[in-house]
Amino acid sequence: MRRMAGNPTELEQRAERAVRRGELLVALEHFEAYLAQNPEDERVRQRMESVRALLQPSELVSRRRAEPEEPQPGTDSLSDAETGEMHASSGRFDQATQAYQRALAASPANELLRERLEELRGLSRPTAPADLAAAEKLEVAAPSKPPPAGRSARASDASFAPLQSASPPKGAVKMLQDLLNRIRSGRRTS
């Protein structure tokens, strides 16, 4: 693994970005670089282990990749997908949708971009007002008097009715004491 430049916050953001893109090996390298600077951060260590669990064992054996994990020096601008994520994280879904449309136009075969664009379209506000004339008409029911109380309503009322007397029925206390004694004696003998 080569040493990655950046402060811990940038490394964590790069790792999470790589996870969202499905580049789990890249994410692991960023997490490892982060942990090299902050070895006591248990939250990031757990996140890294959860990402590692998503990989197949064969992928962990050969961690070399053909594509570079960092943009070439001198290119500090964000990609359209990164710009879209920045807008989406701030709740600006319309701008995020536009950025992802540009990213998908540049890479039409990328299914991850296509899926994220559809998610963002679902979150963005509609561009035109709702067509109320074409909306389904609902029938308005005339108010009617409530049906007479059936058996279940009477049973419910009786179940929650207050007791007539505050004292327990005759023999209830004796019955409960006998039951308690039987339970206690059963525990001792078993």
C-alpha cells in the first residue's frame, strides 16, 4: 500500500465516496490510511471491518488494482458525480440530479450512476404543477347516523365499566393466599 496524502477527514470522506461507488478495495485503503493517523478511532475501524466483510476472500488476497485511486496531480476539480453527492448531502436534489445527468452523459454504461440518478429524481421536486383536472375523482359519501351499538360495542363497554364495589368478592383473598402457598410449596419440592 502506498502512503496516501490527506488529513483524516479527507481520507474518511474519500473512503465513504469509494464505498458509494462500489470501489471497496479503494475504500479499504483510505480507511487504512486514516487508521494509520488515528489508530484509536474505533468507529472508523468498525466501518472498515463492515466494508471488508462485503468483499470475497479472493478479492482480499489480490488487492492490486489497475485504476489509480487518486486523480492526477493538478486536477483539483470535482467530478460531476462528486458534485452531485455534495448537492444531495445538502438537500439540493435538483442540482444533484443535473450533476448526475452530466456524469451519466459522460459515462452512459455506468449502472451505479444511472441508479443514483433515478434515486435523486425521486427526491427532487416536480418541475410542473400537479394536473388536478386529470386527477381521480373521489365520491363524497353523505354523512349518516352511526350504526346501532352491536354486541362487540356492548361487550367493550361492559369490559371497561367500573366495578360496583371497591372490596374484593368474598373468598377471593383466601383463594389467592391458597394459590400463592401452592406455588411456593411447588418451588421447594421441585
